[in-house]
Amino acid sequence: MNKIILSLLFLAIMIGFTNHSFSQSDQLVVLETNLGNITIEFFPDDAPNHVSNFVNLSESGFYDGTIFHRIILDFMIQGGDPNTVAGDPSTWGTGGPSERVNAEFNTIKHNRGIVSMARSADPNSGGSQFFIVHKDSNFLDEQYTVFGRIVTDESFSVLDKIASTETGDRDIPIDTELAKIISAKVVNRPDVSNLLDLPNPERTSSAVAPSATGNQQFESPEHNVSLTVPDGWLLQTPDKTDETTPDIVAVGPKVGVMNPLISLTVQPTNQRTLDDLITEKDAMLKKITDSGDLKIISKQKKTVNGLEAYEIHAEGYFSSGGERLNVKFNEVTLYDSEKFYILVYTNGLDDFASQLPQFEDTVSTFAILPTDAISIEDPSPEESGENGGCLIATAAFDSELAPQVQLLREIRDNTLLSTASGAAFMTGFNQLYYLFSPTVADLERENPAFKELVKILITPLLSTLTVMEYAESESQVLAYGIGVILANLGMYFAAPTVAVFALRNRIIR
């Protein structure tokens, strides 16, 4: 069978996406604050590395004296940054230990009282910063690592008090003493009284296939591509052992003999044409079809999103653990002069049709991004040593605006890209933005004064864009988006025009 299909089938067997069992942790952590204690229990079966990291940091005294530096009523309180002990407030939200924890995304919902790991746009960037959910925030589900929850009445009372604390710029509490973690102590469960008898944490519907209309957008700066995958599917980037190993894999909930999988494999053309690749594939597939383990349903050349493409539908057998699985796959290879982009959907024969529309959405939304397009969450070009890039990230890099840019990244990932209109807006925005952004970013690096001017000019823009975080529905995304556009048109175009005409009239008189 095609080596890429074999790699996917192996992943399907190795990666589970079914309901997890729940076991209570023997160790708890008590956060002592000026408003009372917050007691946290952990989910070691779901996020063992995050639990170990949090417990070890607590035992070492890492959290002592830190504050909840980002407080948003009816959303969450975020803390754990060592910079909040004695660092400049402009750096709050950027600190953490040198060691990072790889993502352990799971199916526990971000409901009230859940403790989850904060991170940057890199899924594997967790360190010490964590947040406690104040109001159900399920748009975060399966995108941040849940590793615990609060478990006493006092904990919920303290959560409400801290969440209601008055805040200023960047959601920092005005009275930091009200949000300070005096100490974090590791205790044994039997030593804590008045623990609530809580049910198992609520999970996403991992045993039910996602709806055909839901999707989440994913961008890969490494490969300069974007695509959508079904909402709720777990995105992974397997270690690349050879050129046939998938670069991106989306794993769906198991409803039959295996987990449905959608993958993208990027291979260099090495000066081969699409016809050359078709000849290679046909020769490989013929050996398998002759053995009777694979049946080709259809093959055709076509055009997809303006690119030459080759599509194969097939079904066959794959043995695992003594069980013979009847699987079906659809492979679409897209070609440009430098790379082959191979999109594959694999599922059990009986369940294949149920997820096929999602794969068709993935293929139809696949896009090759401009090579100079560095998305807003990427490191500043000053860090990477590259030219061009994002003018906003370059202007804000290593300044008091950096936390606001990080907030915008979260708004984009958690609000805009969670809706079809938001995703469409971001696609159009990126196309327009990167027509001029790399040139401006280069000028910023060449001229510090120009960089300062850009920073001053984008400050109102960053402030107005933050209102997008309050959009909770498709219609609100559209309404808030229009409002933000009109506000910025007023600030950057209407107001200066009125001023010019007023000055002109005064001169004429």
C-alpha cells in the first residue's frame, strides 16, 4: 500500500481519541491568597507532564509572591509569571521557566473552575503560567491543556473575588495585593477538609462525529500553507522519519474500527512533474492491487484551487494486532513547481462516507501562503534574523505593546478563527496586509525613529481590536468587526481629513 497511507494507518492505531477514564489525584496544591485559599486537584491521566510540572514548581516555591496578572471578569484569571514578583509590569505575561512542557490537549471542557495551561501560539510553549476559568469558555476546548480544577467552596468564592477585582491597562489588577499568591503548597488529599463531591469533568463529545459544517483553521509557517480541519479534531505534527511521514495529522473521534484521519504530507518535487509522480504511484499501487489487498475505485487528474491535482479513491485491508481492518482512503495530490502537497483522508469502510464532506472542505480550503507572510504569532524578525515579516510584531517587539500583540493572537485564534466569517476575514486581511507589511517591517529595523513612529500609530489600532474578544457568535464577530473598521477609519482617515480642511479654511480666512 502507498507508504503515506501505511503511515496514517499506523497513527490511527497508535493515537486514541476516545473517552478517558478519570482518577482523582492524591496530591493537591493549595494557593494561599489575601482573599482566601484556592485548592486544586489534578488530572494525571489526561495531562501527566503538566501535573508534574505544576506540582514541582509549587514545591520549589516558584509561585510564591506571584500575582494573577491578567484578570477578565466572566472569562478567567491568569497567573504564574515570575516577572510579577519584582519585574517591570510591561514584562508581565512574558515570563516563565526555561523548561517548556509539550501540549497534552485533551477532551476536558473549559468549564468554570477548570485550571489550564497558558501558552503562546506555539502549542508546546507551556511553562509556569496558568489560568482558572471563571465562566464556561468552551471555545478553548482541545486548544489548551486542561490539567486540574478547583475543589472547595472557598476556592470558588476566592475565584469570584479575584475575577471581580478592579483592573487597568492590559487587565492588570489595580491593587495587586488582592490578586497575590502568597504561597503554593503541595498537600495530600486526606489533609484537606470540605472537599466538594464533584462529578467527573465534562468532556467534549469525543464519541460523536463532529458536524459537517464545523471546522478549525490551521496555518503552518514552516510549510507556508493554511487549511481547515473538522472542529474538535486533534491536530498533531508527527516526528518526520522520512519524506513519506505526514507533516500534519488531524485525528477525529473514534466511532468505528479506527480513528478517522486527515493528513498533509509535503514533499519536494525534485524537478518531477505531476505526471512523473502519477507514474511512480501507479507502479507502486499495481504491486499491492495485484496481491488483492487493495482495490482502486477511481483515479483522475483534476484542478483544485488553481493547482494541478491527482485524486485516488481506494479501499483495502490492513492488519493490526491480529485484527484485519477494512479501510478506505481518498488521496488528493496538489502540485506546484517546487512541492507536492498530499492530502489524505483515511477511515474504516463503514464510517468513511460520514466524514468525507469534512475532507472535501479541507481540500477546498487548502491554500499556499506567500513565502514572505509571517503570521502575527511568529517570532519577531529581530529574533529570527529574517527580513520582512509582520510590521505590528516588529514594532511591538520587546516593548510595552508586546502583551497586547499576544492578546490579539489569542483573539484571532479563539474568536475570529472559530467562525466562518472570522476565518474569511483573516484570509482577506492577510492577503492585503502582506502586500506592504514586510516592506514597513524592514524600514522599522533600519530606522529606530521610524519604528517608534509606527509603534505610536498602531497603539490605538491595538486598543480597538481588543473588543473582538467579546464576540461570542457569528453575528457578533461581524458586528464588532464592522465597528472596529469604522472606528479606525475615523481615527486614521476622517479625523485627519477634517483637521486638514479646518486648517485650510483658517488659512484662507
